Amino acid sequence: MRDDTREQLLAAAKQQFAEKGFYGTSIAQVAGELSLTKQALLYHFKRKEDLYAEVLRRISDRLLRYVEGAEGRSDEPAQQLEDIFLGLYAASRESPMDTRLLVRELLDNQSRAEKARDWYLLPFLAEIVEVLRRVPGFEEVELPTAFCMVYQLIGSIEYFAISDATLGKMYDSDVYERIRDDFPRELRSQVRRLLASRPPAI
Amino acid sequence: MRDDTREQLLAAAKQQFAEKGFYGTSIAQVAGELSLTKQALLYHFKRKEDLYAEVLRRISDRLLRYVEGAEGRSDEPAQQLEDIFLGLYAASRESPMDTRLLVRELLDNQSRAEKARDWYLLPFLAEIVEVLRRVPGFEEVELPTAFCMVYQLIGSIEYFAISDATLGKMYDSDVYERIRDDFPRELRSQVRRLLASRPPAI
DNA sequence: GAGTATACTTACCGATCGGTAAGAATCAAT
DNA sequence: ATTGATTCTTACCGATCGGTAAGTATACTC
């Protein structure tokens, strides 16, 4: 059962890292979740950093594969974009811990290590920007501008995702349910307004 | 010079909390920045939590005062909204540490303390939502929907703000400068597209 | 059935954490 | 000159941190 324990450790670590961050997470606690000692964990992952890196790598892999999959679902770049963003929202709701972790990494990576790890979202982002620039009317949009358009949408999604718990506590549950229902609809509107802002020259 | 040391401690603490989070920050290190021992810090702030709370309180105060100020600069709600969001972006560029800290709090507050502190952004958010609902054509928009509209814009701004350091490392400085220049322009476009989506019934 | 990885455990390390207690330096008011 | 805050210091506490070293139980191989 070599991989079994490893997988469980990774799952527990993801939860902890997402909830309390790299510094706030102790490997002893992670191992404790499986009723193991921290040395058992250190057997599978030599250092805390290694564990963290592996957790992160898996998430970013999954994200990239996801976007590539969304691209295949339609031929129209405009439709692809809508799929990507809506799907991204769905994914963030499905596994909110992933989003929390990625945002934490965005905040931490500069201070925790100077090793300037290549950023998990870079290929992911570049891919989406390219899709946008295939939309009729957007072919000539310059790269920094296209980047901003995409990044604003990503920001909307990720920020809402990490706000979930807090918003849930702040508003009555019925109000918050309405908010959660409205969000994807408003997100779709935002995407469509953007795409409609440059009418394709036919 | 009672307040002097206190202020300096708060400034140093803000920096550290923003960079490394609550857990990653040690009070000894904060005090060390002023060449003091941690007990000097503990004299001014009985507990680490108190220091953190005070830092947070000041930032959220400043934010709320800022929005109220932006409202006064115009009579047109549509113009007020644009001022608020563009100003929010400017503020996040001016003191990026504040934004980082607030996002960290968004991620941490549920796990670090169950005491469900009243959320710093709530009055701030409510204020902006009300401004939106004063815009001609938006008076009848239901609250959850208006909330989503506002929150998407806030998310765009804050997420970009915390990405600053990472993006700066990922892209060549000239590319990134163009991105930074384009962002507020695209942000304004986003606001205007939103406001134009419900033409006022005249 | 002896040898050998595998997957753990106990024992221990130095460093650092937040926090308490008690004392010392500074300064103002009496 | 004495008292009494104010503002720090040194000394110390128990707990926990990530990590090393060495031993052990299990299970598979030859």
C-alpha cells in the first residue's frame, strides 16, 4: 500500500495548507490526521517543502489539464472562453481548498523562497489569453491588454471563491444562497459584455 | 514619545503580517526591526493577536473613510462608482501591503479564530452596493445581484494587486509596465460596460 | 529460513515560538 | 530626595517547530 499512505498524506496536507498556510501548518498535525507520527510523513517526504511542492504541483497540473479540456468542447473561441471561465468557477466551488491554496501561494511565494519557482498559473494564463485573441474582433488586441481582460475575470472568480467562508458567515444563509446562485450568471454577463465590446468586423 | 514606538511597531508589524502572514510573523522579529526586544512589544500590545487586530483595524478604517470621501467627489452615482473603483486600484498600488494583509485575513480568519470578528469589509461593501443601486437603471436590481456585480470588480482589483510581485517576476519589466498601465484603463472599461448594460429608462 | 527493502516507531536535537515575572532606567511631580 | 508611572531589559518558562538517528515490525525474495 505504498501509494495509499502517500495519497492520504497529500490530501490531509492540502487541507491544512489551504486552511492555515505553509507556516501555520505543522507536519506533525498532518501526519496526526492519519494517526501517524511526523517521522512517518518525513519518510515519504524528506522535507516539509517537498510535501508542499507536491501538493501544489498536482493542483496546477489539474488546472492546466482542465483548461485544455474546456477548449475542446467547442470550436468557437468565444464559446470556449465562456466555458473556461464558467468552468473555472464551477471548479473553484467544487474544490475550494485548491483555490485557497493557490491564492496563498500567490501571497507567499516571494517571501518564503527566493527561488522564484516558475509560477503555476503562467501556462494556464497564457493559454486563456490566446483563446481570447482568437475571438473575432480581438485578434488585434495587444498582449498586455488581452492579459488584463483575462486577469480581471480570473480575479473575480478566485476572489469570490476565497470569500466563500467569510461571506457565508456574514450574510443570512438564504441571502448568501441567492448570491451564490447569481454569481455565475453575473460572471457570464461580464464575459459576454467583454466579448461584445469589440464587434467583429464582418 | 509613547505613541512613537507604538506607531513604529504597528508599521513594522503591518509589513511582516502582509509579507508572511499571522503565523509566519514572530513578534520578536517585529520588535527587532526597531532594535527592541519582544518584551518591549508585549508591553505595548499584550498579545500578538492584539497587535494584529490593531493593524487590521487601522487599514479597514482607512478604507471606509476613503470610500466615503470618493462619494463626495461627484453627484452622479455612476461617476462615484467609477471614482471608487479606480481609486481603489490606485490605493492598492499606493500601499500594496494593505491589500495583501486584507486578503490574508480573508483566508485566515475562519481558521485562526472562531470568534467570527465582524468583517472589516462589510460596511465598505454595503456602501458601494448602495451607490450602484442609485445609478439610473439599477434602482430595481436586487441586492444579491448588485452585490455580485460589485464583488466581481473588487475581486478584479484585489487579485491583481496581490499578483503584483509575482507578475513582475514572471514578465519582462517592459511588458509588465504595459500591463500595469493597461489595467486601470481596462478596469474603467469594465465598470462602464456594466453601467451601460442597463440603459436608464428616461 | 536468512537476507533485504519497506514502512513505520521511539528517542532526541537545537531553535524558536508566545508569554510571564521581576527588575532597571528614565523622567515627572511632589 | 522620594515616590510612582512609563518604558524598557534580562531571565526564564513550557510547548512546539522541522529534522536526524537508530531501532523495529512486516513482508517479500532468494
